[in-house]
Amino acid sequence: MRTLDSTTSLRIAVQKSGRLTDKTLTLLEGIGLKFDDYKRSLLVKCLNFDVELLLIRDDDIPEYVEDGVCDLGFVGANVVAEDEADVTIIRGLNYGVCRLSLAAPKEDKLKSAADFAGKRIATSYPGITKRYFDSKNINVDIVTLSGSVEIAPRLEIADAICDLVSTGGTLKANGLEEVINIFDSETQLVKTNKPLSPGKENLIERILQRIEGYQKAAKSKYILMNAPQEAVSKIKEILPSLKSPTVMPLADNGMVAIHAVVPLSTFWDVMEQLKAAGATGIVMLPIESMIA
Ligand code: ATP
Ligand code: ZN
């Protein structure tokens, strides 16, 4: 049993080398954490926070966080769910987005979960797959493989597969058809349920606030434009900004500068409407972080 300990650094588990590695490190650097060269060591000290990164295989992350070896971890929801790890999921992070899907050779034309009854299903996710079929009272024969699941039907080791899909390209290239998505996944930030020192809790709180700001910023753009004074009320209607836009008079008579934050999802629509309303010199800037 680990005791409350304020002498050790907050330890964060990150995938050592894989699909989540670069995006996780970019996120950590984006919220202001600086690290030494993380390519060379498994345990990397943060230069400006009492934090260290443990770089390990993604499959090991839930267990390390559950055991309290690491206090936080960045890992796919698929891995957390597969392990049924006793950790707290703090938030989803909108990257590493994929789904766990049942797929079968195209020519077999499987359509529903019931069509998989009695079939051999190859997967690296036996837990999630079994729970899915158990919940539907369908019997299947699960063949656990650690990789290259998509070739199992061609090798006649299995009739169908249950594997991670993002674009579906790998399935297609192997003559397989996606039949049912059984689990939506993205990277999650998970926290240990072991007791932590107040110092570590405080550090986690600060990191979370920064991640929230970073994520909000990634979904928004800052726009600047000039417009005739009489167009301001129309422009205010168009801008779905978080707060009301900033309007400043310009030296030119009757002209103003308008600044606002715009959600990325509506950015281009808004752009066109602003132009139509009389805005000129529209400039769009990325936002690094948005606090509060
Ligand atoms: P490790 O060596 O760390 O065990 P791995 O080969 O198991 O690596 P990766 O292929 O790097 O893992 O995938 C890591 C995570 O990326 C997956 O668990 C999943 O959450 C996510 N992911 C996103 N898209 C895909 C995809 N198309 N295929 C596989 N994983 C994906
Ligand atoms: Zn893995």
C-alpha cells in the first residue's frame, strides 16, 4: 500500500512509441511543460514542473495507473475498457479517435450480431468482444491474437474479426467489411484511485485546467476585421463568440475594428457572412490557450 508522499514527482504514463505518442507529447508541451530529450530515456523529468513521464507500452498504462506506479496516464479508452482497470477517467481528449468493430469477409455478407453466432472471431480485445456478445446472449468462439488480426480470416484461423478501425482502409485492403461498431474510442486522461498527497492533487488540478484551456483553444480561432460602424449590430448577430466581441473605433471616420473568438466548426460560414455584412481585412489567428 502506497502512502501519501509529497517527496516524489507526479508521474505520468505516456505511450513510448506509437500512435498516441506524438500527440500526447505535443499536448503536454502545449500546456507549458518542458522536457529533456524524451527519445533517450524511459523516465523523463519535466524541467519546469514537479512532473516526470514514464514512457511505456500503451497496454501497460492502465495497470501502472491502477497500481499507483503512475498518478496519471494518457491511453486509449479501448485499452482502459479492455482491462476494466480500476482508475478514474478524467476526460476524453479528442485524439486517437477510432472504433472497435466487428468485420467479416465481404462475400460472407454478415449483417447483424446474430449472424456471428457460432463463429470464430479473432481479436486483440477479447474482453470487450466477449462482453458485447454476452450482453446479447450470443455464443461466439473468441480467438485472441496480439496483432495482425486482419489476416486471420485469410489464414483460416478465424471466420471474422473484431479490431480497431479508423478509416477502414486496412479492412478493405484485406477483403473485409465492417459490420458493427461495438465500441467508440479516443485517448483518455486517467488518474489513479490511490490516495495522493495534497501537493500532487494540486498539480493535477493545474494540469487539468491547462488541458481544458488548450482543448477549448484548439476548437476556436481569433478573428480581427474592420467594418463600418453601421454594420456592427449585424456583425454581432453573426458572431457566435463566447463573449460579446470587442469593438474599437479606428482613425478612419465611421470605421471600427472588431475582435472575436469563433468556434472552428462555424469558422468558414461566419467568414462568408461577415464579408457579406461589410467586414474587410478579416484576419484569422490560432489561439494557444483559453483560460476561463
Ligand atoms: P504498443 O507498442 O504501445 O503496445 P500498439 O501497437 O498496441 O503499441 P498503436 O497501434 O500505437 O498501439 O495504437 C495505440 C492506440 O491508438 C490504440 O490503442 C487506439 O486507442 C489508438 N488508435 C487510433 N486509431 C487506431 C487505429 N486505426 N488502429 C489502432 N489503434 C488506433
Ligand atoms: Zn499496445
